[in-house]
Amino acid sequence: MSADDFYSELPSFSDFSTVGALDDYRPVPGDWYVLAADIVRSSDAIAAGRYKEVNMVGAAVIAAVLNRLGRDRVPFVFGGDGAMLVVPAHDVDAGRDALAGVVDLARQVMELELRAAAIPVAHLRKLGGDVRLRKYRLSPGNHLAMIVGDGLALADRILKDPEASKPFAVPVEDVALPPLDGLSCRWEPLAAQNGHIVSLIIKPTGRRPMSDIMSEVAGKLGFNPLTDDRRARLAEKSRLRFQFPPKGLKLEVLTAFADNRLRGWVRTLLECVVFVMAYTTGKRIGPLDPKKYFEEMSLNTDHRKVGDSLQLVLDLTLEQLAGVEDCLMTAYEAGDVIYGLHVSHSALMTCFVQDIGNSRHIHFVDGADGGLSVAASQFKERQSALQKA
């Protein structure tokens, strides 16, 4: 395969339980780049109750780059308050431009500071990291990248270091609006049916394999999130709530239609009317087949992924939550695992729908009130403490 087509031609796998098979991950070509972006002081925005806006910006990073470069060619990982994408050298300039547009939009529209960088994979490897990946098939035509090698974690550290990131910073001068077609946030928060939406980040230290750790976690949960996807899914029809007009519609219009907000209001309201008609009647209207769409939506979410660590968003009872916390704390104190965890009462879902008629849509799921962003901060604190110890 050519270097540019590395990801599109990469064979996919559909058994998530094999995600820990590290020998099956393939190194990306040496001339590729990591496009890294995250919101500065996201904790302040979270404290102010603006995590939906934070999530929207993180999803906008992915939407802008994929709309510019093509979703089949670019692996990505959504991180709650930002995102990471890996792009070929041939596309890095166009990727930078798309990313710069999101940086400018976040500042102008939401008053959020998004830092962004394009870091060569070769540089990360020189520093001891790597970017190796597999392609997980959610449903026909929809994939998530599973990435290991500590390259993304290293890129995140570089991004947040003003001196280290200087050579790689994305310039924001005379930028065009980013291409955000398909980005939306119309669903109500997904309520916890078991009481607690848990955003969980887990990474073995290397002393024991992920399968062993997750077997112990499964013993506390009563199911294994790696093997029992039906128990782990969040975007089930019984949980979905749609309000007309959606509360998130203003945020969607401000973000995705910054060039013509009147057109944005007309288009989004019309789409919502059509959706309500299909939703209530159960009948297909144009390209929207509601039964098919709901079946696909439950599959096409990123509630399970690997971006240098296993990241899960789960709905747990108090007993399950206590058991998982006890299990992971014991493993952490033994030096076997590093983890971060955040609990809320609902999950947020931000959607990227490129072609609903051809089943091309991905849905980013995160815990409310901080979700993966807060879990990541806790993870880094434990990681630092373990390294010092």
C-alpha cells in the first residue's frame, strides 16, 4: 500500500476483545504527522457548566479535518476537550488549515482558546514514542482507530509545553472558516439508567496484560466491556430523547454555520422537522430510515476506544462503581495499572453525520460535567505519582 493510503487500505477487525493484541498494531509511515488540539484551561469551562461547548469544539476538530481530507484516510481519537488525528505528509498542510479554522472559530464564537500543533511522527519516535494502530469496524463503512505506542501521550505533552510546541504550532493568520458539514448536537443528554455514567481511562503499566486487568474489572461489573458490547452501549433508542427545537441547536448553528447563520437556522430546523416526522411515524422520509438509523447509532459510537490507553464510558450501578474503583485502586497500588475516573448522571453525545442515506455517521460520547477530560487529569496525577514512587 502507498503511504498516503495506509489507513484506508488497512484491514479492519470487529472483535473488540482482541484490542489488546499489541502485535497486530501496525506503525504508521514515518512521514506522517499527529494533528493535536485541546482547549486551554478546559477545567474552567467545565466549572462554568460549558462542557457541551467543550465537547463541540473537540468534535469540530475531527469534523473539519475529515471533511477536508476524507474520513476513510484519517485515523482520529476524540478526547472530550480536544482530539488527535494522524495524517499523511501529503495532507498535513490542508489539515493544518482546517485545524486553524477551528482554533479561530472557537476563539471568536465561544471564547475558548484551542491550542493546536502538527507534530511529525518521526519526531515522536526520536523521543521514544511511537504511533501504531488498528482499524476497528463499528458497522459497514464506519471505523474507529485504535492507537498505541505512547506517541499520542507524548504529542499531548508537547502540545501543552509552550517551548516544546513552538516549532509545531499551527499558525492562525488569515484563516478560512473550517468545513463543519455534518456536525450536530441535537440529542438531549443520555440519562444514566443505572445511576452513574462513568468515564474511565485505564492503562496497564506493562507488568500484567490488559486482558488480566479487564477480567478483574469484569468480575466487579458482572460483564466484560471488551466482549459484551450490548451491555456497554449507551446510544440505545430507549435512552435517546429528542426535544423540538433541540436545546443544542443554537450551539450547532453558531459553530457549523458561522458563515451564514440564517441559512443554518433554516436548514437545521427543517432537518429537525423531518426527523420528528420520521421519528414519530417510524416511516422513511427521503434518505432517513429511522429504524435503520437507530440500529446503526447504537453501534456507531466511541464509548470504547484506545488512544494510548483504554477509554470507556459506561452506565453503572453504585455497587458496580464501588467494585471497579476498589479493583483499580488495588491494581494501581500494586503498580500494575494507571487509571482515571469521573462520575456524572448523564452522558453527552455529539454527532458527525456525513451521509445518513449511506449509513456514514459517527457519534462521540462522553460523560457530562467533565467526563474524559476530568478522568484524564486524574490519570495524569496518578501517572506522575507512580513515576515518582
